[in-house]
Amino acid sequence: MQYEDLKNKVAVITGARRGMGKAHALKLAQQGCKVVVADISQEDCQKVVDEIKAMAGEAIAIKCDISKKVEVDAMIEEAIKEFGKIDILVNNAGVCQFSSVLDLTEQEWDKTLDINLKGYFLCSQAVAREMVKQKKGVIVNIASVAMGQIGMGFPGIVHYCASKGGIVAMAEAMALELAPLGIRVNTIAPGAIDTPMMDSTKQDPKALEGILAGIPLRRVGKPEEIANAVAFLASDESSYMTGSVVVVDGGWMAN
């Protein structure tokens, strides 16, 4: 589906060098957005930019570690300098490393929360300050069904689950504060998606079968299927949605 209102909008996507982030960048570019491809590798980001330019789109690559405020501020400054505004932010960057709660180190905890949660806050805050100037904007957060409460908990990734649950709570609070300023904030909770983060699971037939057994559609999702939801939430077609959590998981949570 083509969303005409997305043409010439400026979208910043974090964690956009591969996986879901790359799919979001390509999808929004196809919709006519000018895209800022941000991630920790300038070289990998540039490859995505080259793909976008190959299909006649506009994009720039920016190296950014979203856990560091100075780098986030520099990213936003460069995006504004290049495109003059920011209409859409897709908070997508994230890490997930398995570790037992009994063995999880402070460093592993801090790294996960710094990227998955603090990074989302830093990017949202910086972008919202720009969006306020135009009295309009959209922030889309990528969380996970591993978010506890309305989602699920998973053993071996307590730090990841904590970060994803925190994203949902933070997004709800931000949605309340920013709604009067014309900024909408929504969250997508993907299930099992075929990205590099799933590689270790795919290499373990028993682990993969265990996951598929709980998914009614009996398959892993595609990054493009999450990108479709991103495009919808970024567009005016979702204009009455803010503070929402959209689950895209093949029916996993309904099982």
C-alpha cells in the first residue's frame, strides 16, 4: 500500500544497517520518505543508502551509538542540516544476548538497557524537541512480545525483557505528554522475526521447533512484515492512534 502523505517526509531510523531496521528504511524510502540510515557502522549504513539511491530515493548514512547522548545529538543535528526537519523517528536499534539471571553481569545488564531503553529515550527526546517546532511528528518504537505484562517473559534474557517492557511504559507516558504538541508515539511488538538476532535460534532445530509450535501461523515473520506496520503508524492513516502497542507475531500471544 502506498501512503501519499509520506512523500517528502524525513524519517530517522536507528539500527538501520541490517535486519528490521534496514527493512524499515527501504519501506519508508519506497513510500517517498527522505531517510536517515543510522547505526554503529558507517560502512554498513552507506550500503543501505546506496540501495535506496538505486531506487531513486534520498538518504544519508550516519554513524551513531544511540547509548551516547553526544552521538545522538550529533545525528539529529546532521539530519536537520541535510533535510531541514524530522517528521518520523523509528527507534529500532537493539541488542539481545542470552544469559542466565544467575550469571548475568552488571556490564551485560547496562549494555542492554543503555541501548534498548536509554537509547530510545535519548533519540525520542532529541527528535521531539525538533518536532515541537513544526507541531507535528510521529515516533514509532520497536519493542517485542518479550515485554512482560501484556506480552510474555522469556528465560535467559531478563535484561532484554526489562528493556522492552520499559519501552512500552516509556512510550505510553511520552504519548500523553506529547499529544497536545501534535506528536504521536506508538510501539510495535514483533514476535519471532527472521533477522540476525534469530540466527542462533535458527541453528538449533529443537529451539526453532519449540518457538514455531507456539505460533499459530507456524512460521517466523519477515522484516518486511514489521516494516509494513511501521509505514502504517508513520502515516496519517493511523492519525487517531497514540500510546498504542501493535503486536505483529503470527498469533503467538493469542495461543
